[in-house]
Amino acid sequence: MDYVEKGREHIPSQPCLIVANHQSAWETLAFLVLIPDVAIVAKRELLAIPVVGWFLRRSPMIIVDRTNGTQALRTMIDMGREAVAAGRSVLIFPEGTRGSISEPLRFKRGVELLYGRLDLPVVPVAVNSGLFWPVGSAAQAGTVVVSYLAALNPGLSAGEFLAGTERAIDQELNRWRLVSPVIPEAVAS
């Protein structure tokens, strides 16, 4: 798979919270290259995957044990603050697991808590990797589009933050929900 990036100018020079949809394993690894030194919030279960787990342990991740509920949220917020203090942005896939490109976004509550506690601008990111690597299927050739969308300011209410972020990502995903896996040049550019 190849990829193109759109809207990189929306990523501020200071740390921010990056909120991306999650459709395949592609973006989990790709963001370590696309945004070097980003702290990615990841579930502890990923560490058990051979090779992938080894790689993730050596990457700047915020590992949370989702079975620990409140403690997992506390860990995510504390480690997020540490990352920001070190000058790093924090990336979260707020759906909590991979979803199909045809499904509407459903964010977990942790993202709104992270937003409220970190007090950072938020860059919504839409990724269409599900067109080429759907859940439960093998990867296919194609060009993944990573769209960095206009940033939202810190200080919004939880409802305004969630609605604004979900709406921005969903509107971008709607461009791909109706197209074939071969991305037309007009959409990719």
C-alpha cells in the first residue's frame, strides 16, 4: 500500500491532541513515521502480538490496560501530560478498536477526558485504510489517504468537542464511503 497526506499544514508546531479514526493495523504503525515522536495511546493487548508487540514496546506509546477502567483513564491522562511536557503530541484512536469504513464513528469516553485534561488544540484525522485492509481481511494494493483536518481549539465543552471532531472526520470519510477502492485522482490530490 502507498499513501498520500492532505492538510499537513493543520498540524501545529507545538504539541496537540491528534484524534484519528481506526480502520486497520496500517495507521497504528504508519503514524510512528508520519508524525515522529508522537505518543500513541494503545491497548495493552497489542503487546502480545509477535514482532508487533516488540516494536510497540520500543516506540513512544501510552499503553493502557482497558480492563482497569478508571485506572486506565488515569494512566492515559498522566502519561499524556508527561508526553506533552516533553514536547510531544498525543494521538488517540477514540473508537477503541478498528471499525469498518461504512460504519459511523462512535468515540469512547476516554477521548473527551483526555481533551479536557490536556488543554491542547485537537487535529482530527481521517484515514481511509479500511478500503484496502478491511477488518478480518488481507491487505490489498491501493493508496491510503491521510487527511489532517482543521484544528479545534482547547476549552470547548465535551459535547462541542465530540460533535466537532466526529463531524469533521465523518464528513471526510463520506468522500470515500461511496467510492471504489481505486481512489480517483481528484480525491487523492
